Amino acid sequence: MYLIGLDIGTTSICGVVINAHNGEITKSLMKDNYAALETTNSWEFIQDPTIILKQIQELILELSDDGLSIKGIGLSGQMHGILYVDKHGNHVSPLYTWQDKRGSLPFSESASYAEHLTVLTSYNVSTGFGMVTHYYNMLNGLVPDKDVTLCTIADYIAMKLCGSKSPVIDPTNAASLGVFDLKSLQFDQEALKSAKIDQQMLPDIMPTGTVIGQSNKGVTVVCAVGDNQASFLGAVQYIQSSVLINIGTGSQISVFTDRFLQVEGLETRPFPGGGYILVGASLSGGKSYALLENFFREVCGIFAGSEGNLYEQMNLLAQSDLREENKLKVNTQFFGTRKDPSKQGTIEQISANNFMPKYLVVGVLEGILEELLVYYREFPDHIKRELKTVVGSGNGVRKNQALCQMLEKAFNLSIQIPFYQEEASYGAAICAGVGSGLYENFTAAPGMPSGKLV
């Protein structure tokens, strides 16, 4: 028997087929997500759900065209973002992605929309969070006519795959929208009332792995799971003793806790099957490295007429033996932070001895890691004492040996790279296995310490 796992990323869409008995990926496909829509608003980041649905449908056909016995389909996707769906199950808005910055626009002279909603609800919400986006839309007449429900893109796609008209949401995605009570795992009704947000517009919450219907081929479809949690499931074998670091477009550091904790500066997110993960999420990461690569490429184009990809050369420079006292100090918050989107990056300690490309490459990579280390230092001591491994995922880690070495040194932990690079898709497939009854729980899939079929 086989399972399909799908991950709807901001820039790419990935799908895998895994053998439910041994956990092996038998087929993997990745496509560019070309659903981005042009807009005249510099703060707006939107995508076309119709294009995403079409890409997913094509991906499922390609993944299942070998006559395999597919038992279940699981989905993961970019968190925080929302779209609106009418009573017929059709989208009536674009997807407002997690990168959308309307929440940073001024609500008043002293506060942005995100800041104002934080005060109203007593929940710390940031621009890009679905509830912030909805609040802005609500106050600016951008919410479609009545009888609509908001949901994440993965919730919408799961609904469409099984022909339903009403989306549902699991706690991992629901929490990503904001104004969500992490203890009861429900949206906070009183807080929503204080902001005059109609709870009837929110989808019903179902446990992760809940079966929500069947595809047109009769395959079980389970409700979608957040990409952060899916990546944790798909990448981490020993959840109690590992810290997951993902460096993709942005970067995240995540660690499991079996009980509810709130730590200043960190997000607490529900984990499938129980427990939570503490998460530090940076807007930096691969985007910062790409910014530097684009700078080098532009310099080469201007002065040498060559504009080829320079990542390989940069990665080689990153392995240079540099004198510690000559290193550049780079703050990589070029894209701001969730709390302060206006924040800018800096390059310090420039001298005649270090004004060179290799020092700049190393400085940016160390700056990316420093943002994650700030979060790591906030993890409770009893959790850090149990950590033995840093699990590095995302192309930013996989394709850069120098960064792997920097990770080991910075965190003083041995590094492990997951065998399969499609971590979020793999985690979504695990959810499909649980929902379809093949796995007893989320840590009983093949590859986990207690992995076995039911």
C-alpha cells in the first residue's frame, strides 16, 4: 500500500509517494508554484488558488499513474495565509500569503493593524497572520459578500479534492492564523468578539489526520497539516532529543515539548497527536543568501558581462579559512522581522582587511545562524539538556556544506540531514497514514523509533 503526501509551498509545490510498509519514497515530483499575481500594492503578496488547485490535481495524476494502490492523501502547505470560500466551496478571493504585509500598514498614528489587533485581543499577532489579514480586509471593505468562510490554501485544496463545500482546519493551521487558544485548541471566541470578528466565518476544527472525505478515485483524504509541523514529522526521528533547523526562503528553529509552555520571543504551536513545538521563525534565511547572490551577479554583469548562477562559488568561498578577528558582523534582517517589518539589516566592522567577498559570504551565513541562535538561547534549560542532535533541513542546509559545519559549531551538537529532502510532503504522507488507519499514531510510521504498521 502507498500514501501520497503533498506540500504547497510559496514558490514550489512538491508531492511524494511513500511505501506505507517501509517508509521509502518511491516517487517524488516538484513543480514551481507559478500562481503569484501581479499587484500595484507593494505590500501585497497574493496568489491564484485556481492555478494551485490545477497544479495539485496534475501532480496527483502523475504520482499515481503507475497503477499503485494509494491508500490515502495528506496535504501540507504554507501557514498563516488565507483565502475566502463561498457556500458552494468556491474561492472568492486570491490567496493572501504569509508574506502579505497589509497588517503593517498604519491603523492609526501610533499603531499598525497588527499592533491594534494585538491590543484588542491580547494575542500577539504579526503581519501575515491570517486573522490580521482578515481584520484589515474587514475594516477596508475587502471581505467578499456574506456566506463566506476563510481558510488556508491547504485546507481549500483538501476540500476540493474530496468534493466538499465546507473547509475544515486542524489545530496546526488554525493556530497559525492567530487569536487561537493553545490550551483548548480552539479559536478564542471572546477575543474575536472584542475585534468584532465573526466566528461563523471560521472553519470547524478537526484533529490532525482526520478523514474529511474521498477523492474522485475513492482515495481517503485527510485534513491538511501546517508545513512546520509536517516538516518536523518528516525530518525528525527522535523528537525528544532533536532540534530542527529549516533554512528555506525564511528560516525556523523548532523543538518538541510534551507540555504547554509559553516562552518570550518564541511561538508555541500544536503538534500532531499531542504536545507542542516551540518555534522561532525568521524572515531571513535563503532570501538573505539569495540577496547576496543577486548582488554578486549584478556586479559580474556590470563589470564582466557575465550573469551566471553564483551559489556554487559562494559556497566554496564560505569554506575559506578566515581570521576570526577580521570577520564581518552581518545582521541579516534585510526583510524586517515579524514584530518589526521596518527593521533593516546592517554590515559592521568593515576594514581594509575584510572588505572582500569571502568575508561577506561568511558574514551573511553567520548572520542567518545568529538569528536562530537568539531563539535557541530562549529554549528552557530542561529541554536544551536533552538535545543531542540538530536536524538540518531545507535547501539552504542541504546544498551548503560550509553552513552544515557552521551549524554544528554554533549549536555544539552533531548535525543530521534527513534521508529524504521532501520533509513536509513526507510528514503529510504520515498524516495520511494515521488517518487511513495504517499507523497507530504520528510517531509509529516507518523510520520512527517505534515505527510499524497497525
